Amino acid sequence: MSLAPKLNHHPYKSNFYSQMLKTFLPSLILLLLLSSTLISAAQNSGALSYQDSTWTKPTEPFRVAGDIYYVGSYDLACYLIVSAEGHALINTGLEESVSMIRKNVESLGFKFTDIKFLLTTQAHFDHVAGMAEIKKITGATMMANEADAKVLADGGKSDFAFGGKSGLFTPVTADRLLHDGDILKLGDTKLKVLHHPGHTKGATSFLVDTKDDKRSWKVLIANMPTMLSMTRISGMPSYPNIGKDFKYTLASMKKLDFDLWVASHASQFDLHDKRKPGDSYRPEAFNDRPSYDATINSLQLEYDKRLKSGQ
Ligand SMILES: [Zn+2]
């Protein structure tokens, strides 16, 4: 399948249609429905207020460890977990980055349409805005923590911090709800679902057991419990237990055991210091417990400060 230029809006429209025509019921009504969905998707992305240039800037995709690959933008991390039975994609970045993610997946030698499962670390638009479109292209099963399912399904309207009258991203419905401790198996790779609420109600980290031809790796794909400026630890109208959730998440993240760690944002684990474009496969680059502990400790200090000041 040919590739469209980077950062182009809906570059797959024609490919997508021809694929739909070949694969599914070629009814005119279906096409009309899809057209209106794609138009509303384009309108939705115009409604996003905050954007960072590193969110859409490309970066070289690479193999992190074993069957885990980085396929995201410069700062918005997306992880592809590959297997002979199909792949899983964790996070999508922004809606306009779908073509870039696809290009990244294909340049690593994998088929985008072999993505069978979609997952996310948190239901904020910078990690899920491309989810609806990728779900449409791949027909993959979307799985999300039960506490984030509603906000995904209403496109961010019910978000406790950013919510309001209009959606922030194209709504996407989870086909399966995940809970803390769930195990997902994909070929030789095992993902343990860790519910780390606070940043969003259903924020999730994944502890992934994977291996290469030398050894096995326990890789933490962490959703760091960062506190938004509008977050009130003392409780928020649509999230009264937010303080308790952050406390739980900070305590459980301190106890985690892993070999390597990465996170939802490249900046959170200093990706671009640890790996330069063209570097060969080196999982050890992400063996960095001290920076993980330092980050969690600074978040704990922030939490304590806000708690003390009644925020
Ligand atoms: Zn977020």
C-alpha cells in the first residue's frame, strides 16, 4: 500500500475507501456514513486548543526491547507490540499523526492492518485522538480500563479536567474493558495491566514480559501520575476520590519491579538523550531505575505540597 505524505489530514481516505469496498459491504449508504464521520473528525481536531510542536514532529521508529517497538512522534509515545498472531498498538498521538504512525509501523517492516488490539495509557486527546481512525482502518479490538471507557466514548466531554460541551477528540468505543491485574497474551509476549488512576480515572501502565534472542526483559510502559494545573487533590466535582487515587498510584509505582522503563511521553523518560537516530538495537539504554525513582519522588513531593496547601 502506498504511503501518503507526512502530517497530511486523512491521507488514507482513498486507500481506506477502496479497502472498505473490497473487504466489506460496498453499499452507498455505508460510504455516505463514513464520509460524514471523517468530516466530523476533521472538525474535531480543529477544536483542540493546546498543542506542542514536539507532539507532531516525526522521530525515527525503533525496536525498544524484544517485541516492543516505538512508533510514536517525537514526544507522544506509541508502542507497537508485535506477534505472529497480530500486533497491539498502545496510544495513537494526535489525529493528524495517524499517517506518521502508519509510516513508522510499515518502515519497521510490519503491516498496519495486522494491528489487532488497541490500548491506551490514558484517555487524554494527545494519546487517543487518532484511536477512532486507526480502529476504522485496522478493524482492531479496542481495550481500555473501565474507568476511562466513558470519556473515550464521549470524546472527552465527561473528562473531569478538560470536559465540557464539545468533545476534544473523535469518540471511540472500547470493545473490552480492562481491570487492574488483567493479563493480555500476544504471541510470546505477556502484558500485565496496571491501573494507575489519578492523571485520568482509568490511567494504565503495562508491565510487559518480552524476549529477544539473548534474554527476556520486563519492560514497564509507565503512565506517570502527573498532576494537571487544574487538578485539586482535595477532590473535584466529577472526581471526588482523585487524591486517594494519586496516593495509591504513587505508592504502587514505587513498588514495581522491572528491567527497563519507558512512558507515555518521550520527554518523561529522556528518550532523545538515551537513543539517537541510527543507533542500533540496545535495550539497555532504557535500563534506568534511578531516573524513574527520581521522577516518582518529585511527583510525590508535588502531591504532598498540594495536599498540605489544600489544593
Ligand atoms: Zn494526559
